[in-house]
Amino acid sequence: MLKLVIGNKNYSSWSMRPWVLLRQAGIPFEEIRVRFDSFAPDSSFKRALARLKVAGKVPVLLDGDFAVWDTLAIAEYVAETHPEHPLWPADRRQRARARSLCAEMHSGFSALRSHCPMNIEARLPEIGALVWRDQAGVRADVARLCELWGDLLNAHGGPLLFGGFSVADAFFAPVCMRLSTYALPLPEPIAAYVERVQALPSVQAWTQEALAEKDFLDFEEPYRVRRPGD
């Protein structure tokens, strides 16, 4: 059985992508969670990953003694080893378009990722309003998302980016969580897509497990010094 090494579900957007992909596709895997204690070289987190001889980051997919790291490489490996699951669009051009979106997500949207880190447990609309007011890069990133998603939803009629669930939806699932946490303004069709992604069984499962962690990490929390009620 495949094994997927991940970090904290509340914070680890990169871990969320392959976890949602595998879970939504119904591909069995064992989860190995490595808690974020810190990212210092001598942290328990870094020592645990060093034993796998990988890049020192999560996620990592283990297929027996073979390790695959980087979310895009994991998605391609899973798609190739499980061709019975249509994880990419069947049409060649649409498949290339889906890969283009995933690659853009992989390397882009840095302002949104920087100013709106994933925090599923939190609700930060006031912070989102300030970020939206002050950070032109975030506004540009959201405008780009709306352009990409709107074109695809119009072309395919939904409910997801390429009609049915694909790697692209898994890649953008953490973005949907960010948009929700910070209540960033979205046109109605895009907000509806965010809601549909959040309603996917795999995303629901990840969210519930993220909420159950109750593991406050101050170095992952630029906008709070504690969780409400702590």
C-alpha cells in the first residue's frame, strides 16, 4: 500500500493536495503524519524526513522503498500507476491545460500564499480585509484565479474545473481554504466553485481532521497569539 507522509493538516497546504487527490480518487494509502515542531535542522520534523533521504519537506509518497517528493511529481506518479482513475482530463489539450494550471499554482500566487497562509481552523475576515486593502499582489493573485477558474467553469459547465474531479481541483483545494479563512471578495461563480470544492468528501474529511488537531503553532500563526478559548 502507498504511504503518504504529511505535516499538520491545519497548516500544511502542500500536504493537502496529494492527500485530497488520493482520498477523492479512492486510492488506498496509509497516512504518516509528522508534526511541525519547527523547521530548524535539528527539529524532530527535519530529523524524521532526513531518514527518508528526501528534500526535507512534506509531502512524500512512499511506494515500498521508493520515495517521491514534490506534489506535482506525486500527482504524476499516482496517475501513471493508477490509470484506472481519470485523474487528468482525457483530452490531450485539456490535459495540458490542467498541467499548466497545476504548474502555475506550484510556482506562482506567492503574494496570496505569503499574506494568507493556510489555517483551516481560523476565521480571519478582518485580516483578510486589511490584506485586500494593502496588498496589491494578493488582489492580482485572486484576479488571476478568477480568470483561470471562470474560463474553465464556463467552458466545461462545472461543477469542477474540468467537469469531474481532477488533479487541478486537488491542487487548488488549499487555495479555496485560504479564500474562505480570510473571506476575500469573490464573484458569485467563483465563490460557488470554492463551496463545491470544500464540499468534496475528501476535503470535508481533511477539514474535520484539521479541526480535531487543536495544535496551535505560533510560528505558523502570523495573525494570532493563541486560538480562541485557549
